[in-house]
Amino acid sequence: MGETYELYYWPGIQGRGEFIRLAFEDAGVPYVDVCRARGGVARMEKLRRGAAPGLAPLAPPFLKVGDFVLAQTAAVLHFLAPRLGLVPEDPRQQLHAHQLQLTIADFIAEAHDTHHPIAVSLYYGDQKREAKRRAVHFRDERLPMFLGYFERALERAGGEHFIGGAHTYVDLSMFQVMSGLAYAFPRRMKSLARRTRRLRALQGRVAARPRIAAYLASERRLPPNEHDLFRHYPELDAA
Ligand SMILES: N[C@@H](CCC(=O)N[C@@H](CS)C(=O)NCC(=O)O)C(=O)O
């Protein structure tokens, strides 16, 4: 293909776009974060309405390379990773990476639903009571369940990396999940610290990778905020 990689995602939040940004940043491969420039959101909306040939994306993030447009975070990473050197060549390992990324997608959807349990079209303030109820179950049941699964998967893979002893996009994505959870649920994540030793060590190793460290210190890395997927509402957190 050889063309420019264009990433389409909402400006102002890390969101699901961040999983794709981290892959480009870690690989040191140039990409255009289209919506961060003037007129970018309008271009994104045109593509959502079907302006490019072929299948139109339903929701961002999506990637455009030449006239090929691809949506769904996990599918975009599955497509990009071999090109960016972020997954081994073995097709089974690529599918296991994809499986883990899809599980991450399930996990972050549940994290999001703690602050929007009724509808994304409503403000948080309009669903605060339901959010509190939902957050109890997320903190007590779902969060330990997902984190336990990922901690065990990392242990079974040797403790350093999720796939084949190699650094992959799944390691990068897990860094993002752990960072987001630490921001949104600091008290609960602290109480789970002993049960997430390997995941926290992985988070530290990814943050220390030279290109990732440079990215995190740059203006390109947006600060977390309460419009994002991971939001810090103290009333939704508890040890
Ligand atoms: N399963 C999709 C979810 C995409 C998604 O929910 N995108 C959000 C932003 S993070 C959005 O803009 N949704 C618009 C909508 O659902 O109308 C993925 O993983 O990429």
C-alpha cells in the first residue's frame, strides 16, 4: 500500500483511538491524526456517511490507507500490527493477539458503562444513581474477573509479554487499560495491587519504552478527562 496512514477519532480524548495511536507511536511510524486538525471532524463525518468507496465505518476510531477504510479498534490493530512489527508472523499467535484485543474491547466497554449505564445520549448527571449501582458490580465482580484473566494469561505466557515472548500491540493496549483504570478507579486498583503484579510491571515496562516515554511527555498524548472512556468520578470508586 505504501500510502499515508490516516487515523480518524474524536479530538480531545484518548478513548479507543489511543490503542491505535500507541501502536503507531511505539513503532515510530508516521500517521495523521486527522481530527486534531481544522476540518478533520467534518472529514470524519463524511466518511461515516459513506464518502469513500466500499464499506463505511459505523463509529470511530477508523483507519484510512489510500481508499481502504477500516473500523473497529481490534480489526484495525490486527491489520496494522504485522505492518508495524507489533505481532509475530505466526497466524495462530496473530489470532491470539486478536482474541486478547477483543477481550480488552469487552472490558473497556464495561468500564465505560459504569458512568453511562442507561444511555450514551444522556449526561452522566442524569444516570448517576444507576451508575453508582453499576459501578459496585463492576468494581466487585467484573474488574477482578477481567484483571485476573489477563494476569493469568501473562503468567502463562512467561510473565513479560502476552504473545510468544515478543512485544506486541496487546502489551501496549494493556498499558492503556491499566493507566485508564488507575485514573478512573484509583482506590479499587490499589486494593487489587497484589493481584495485578505482573500487569503493573508490564505497564511500567511499556511506559519506559523510549518512543512511548517520549509520546507520553508530548502534547500528542491528551490528558485524561471526564469526557473520555475512563472517567474519574470519586463516587464510583471504592476499595
Ligand atoms: N467496537 C467499536 C466501538 C466504537 C465506538 O464505540 N466508538 C465511539 C467512540 S470510542 C463512538 O464514537 N461511537 C459513536 C456511536 O456509537 O454512535 C471499537 O472497538 O472500535
